[in-house]
Amino acid sequence: MQLVVGRIGRAHGIKGEVTVEVRTDEPELRLGPGAVLATDPATAGPLTIETGRVHSGRLLLRFEGVKDRNAAEALRNTLLIAEVDPEELPEEPDEYYDHQLMDLDVVLEDGTEIGRITEISHLPSQDLFIVERPDGSEVMIPFVQEIVAEIDLEEQRAVITPPRGLIDDSEAEVASARDASEDGS
């Protein structure tokens, strides 16, 4: 099974290093020297990691055969893909690989069906479940502890406790920067 573990950013310096947006909780395992990664687009790879280091909080990698800034810049926005055993599980019990979460039924604590996870969007601040509702519409559920109460892989479901307005727009409360007592002047 293939797992996206990073996205190549801009070139760093003149010797072929690139910044990498890490998309794995186990970068030391997936993005270490000697790792061979498939790519998307496939024409950019496979890439073998020659060296890696952290600089100013960013992961910098150099790939075999990528020796200058131009070659590094040509890899920008390429996804890095690792081959992972489908039976392998993350080290932490409350961590999940995307493939484990895809197609889970999303329900409220009382069992009310919300939909099915069709996509997971990895954003800088948090991950989002893209959930397809029975009527075909989509809703985005932040994958945070305050909202996703339980992931039950045996039952193939995610139990959520959404705040008002997240699932049903008619329950949304409109917040205003103006005080209700202002007269508008």
C-alpha cells in the first residue's frame, strides 16, 4: 500500500537540497537517508534520499542525482510516496493512517448517521474529514479530539460530537463584531 509522506517545497541553497512539507507522524522512519520513495507525478521518481537535516524547524532533504538548485526546483510540489505494509499500524494508539479512516461511517453519539468519509484533507493547522452525506452533499469535519470522540476500526465508524451549526447550517449561530446595543452611528 502506498502512503503520501511528504510534499517537496522550494529549493534550499545551491547544492540540490529541498524543503519538505512532512505528511507523516514518523518522518524518521519514512524520510531517512537511503529511503526510496515513489513520486506523484511518477515521472519525477523514484527518488532516493541521500541526506536529511532539520534547519530552522524545516526538514531539508537531498536526493541522489539532484546536485544543483535548478534540479531541486524542478521537483517542487512533487508528492513523496512510501510503500507501507497494509497491516502496519502507527506507533501511537490514537494515530491512524489515511487508509484506515477512508470509508468509515460517521455517526453522532446517539447513532444518527451523518455520512461516510470520502477524503482526508491535510491542512497546516489540522486535518479535515470530507464526509459525503446520504443526500450527496459534503460536510467537513475537523479531525480534532473535541469533535471526533471515537474511531472504532472494528465497527468501521467514527463517532463525532459536533458543535451547533457544523452539521446543520440551520443551527449555525452568526457571530457579529458589533454589539447588539450599538445604534449604528
